[in-house]
Amino acid sequence: MIPLAKIRLVLQGNTSVLTSGSANLIKNYAVQAIQGELNSLRPLETFIDDGFVQVVELLLNSNGRVVITGIGKSAIIAQKIVATMNSTGQPAIFMHAADAIHGDLGIIMPDDVVLAISKSGNTPEIKLLAPLLKRFGNKLVAMVGNMSSELAQIADFVINTTIDKEACPNNLAPTTSTTAQLLMGDALAIALLRMRNFSNEDFGRYHPGGALGKKLYLRCGELAKTNAALGDPGVLMKKIDPDRFCSMLVDGLFAKYKLAVKGLRVPPAALPDKVLDLEIKYVLAS
């Protein structure tokens, strides 16, 4: 049996060699991966064609949701696109392609649009699922990296995500292809968002949590009520524009200071929509 002390010495020696001898190589590999993906993704702009416009118009005029499906890494990308769409005004739901053929097809409602994501467009699950989706009578959109695939041929609309190669040196691991899917999903979501004139207030309504929620959803009137209990500390007084007040809070002042809000020149019933003047007291948090 090898003594534990000797094992530690060997491990430490190996670690030292790897750290000192391979730092530049590691950096080069990482930079090559980034540059390779960026170069392969630039042609995606040329795929924003009339077909892409038709998909946007289809969703704008739809009374249903987008049901987004995929398998493997494409399924993970599908879930991210669903999350982005739900927070930007486009109702969406994820359906795993493998589970779909085992009962989850019941997710689909008559007015829904189905978006199937696949690099090859020929995976067994997708090949089985696509004709079944067509039988439902729902419009089928393919986001696919192979325009001659079965999925591309059977779909009503196609969003092209073809890339020349993966960042993986073996051209096998889904890397650039999944980034292309994510990028096209973002392009679709942002096009929909802008066509709907989706505002900060709309986003705040769907995203009330976290720092974004505080910035977009928190109102001065709510802060006035919350901080009324702080009383009159009798320290530094400063007049501040109401809009700037909210923005400063979000930028971190509320983490550093306790706040008391005084001098409201509007009745409480008018809050939180309009605050004409605020007198803010900053009190250093203990």
C-alpha cells in the first residue's frame, strides 16, 4: 500500500507541472473556442429572411402559446428560450421530445404553435414526433441546422441555424450549434418584444423578483410606507428627483443606507403612481 504522504506528494507534483506548463495552452484553447464560435455564428444574419418574418407574424397573430420541443442539448436550449419568451410577453411552454410521444402531446392546445429545435433534424425522436405534430393541425416551426432534413421538409416554417463546424476540435460535441440555436431564439424573442412595444413596466410585471424586479417594479410610494417607521433621525437631508430616487435605491443605496421618506406633497391615495416631491434622509446602516 502506498503511504498517504507519498500520494499527496505525487498529486502536488502533478498539479504544479500542469499549472506552470499549461497555462498558455489552456488560454489558447479557450480563445480558439470563442473565436471559432464567433466566426461560425456571423453567417446567421443571412438566415434572417422572409421565413423568419413569417414566424414572427405567426406568433404575433396567434391566440395560443409557443410549445418548444427538442431532445438532448437542443432540449436545454429550448427551455432557455421558453424562459426568455415567458418573461418578454410571449407565452411559451417546454415539451421534451421523448416525453411527447409518451403522453406529453396532451400539452398542445388547438391554437398553439409548435417550435421543434434540432441540429440534424433527423434524430429518431424528432422524426417520429414531427408527423404526429402535423396531425394535430398546429403550425410547426423547425429551428434546424440541416435544411435537407426530415424536420425541415415537413415543417410549415423553417428557421435556419446551420453552422460550418463545432468549437469542439473533434467537431462532435454540440457547442457552436447550440449557441446558434440560442442566438436565433433570442432574435425571435426580441423581434416579438419590439413588435409588441413591450415596455420596462411590462417586463417588471412578469419579473418582479431580484435586482431587475426591484429596478422595474418597486415604487416610491411603497418605499414611503415601508420606511415611515424609521422616524426622524435628524441627520443629513437632501432633496432628490423621485425617478432618480428609485434608480439610486436599485443601484445599491438601499443596501448601504436605511431610508426615511418625508415631505410628500400628494395625498397617500395618489401613491405610488405620482410623487411630486420627496425629502430623503440617509442614515448610515449600523
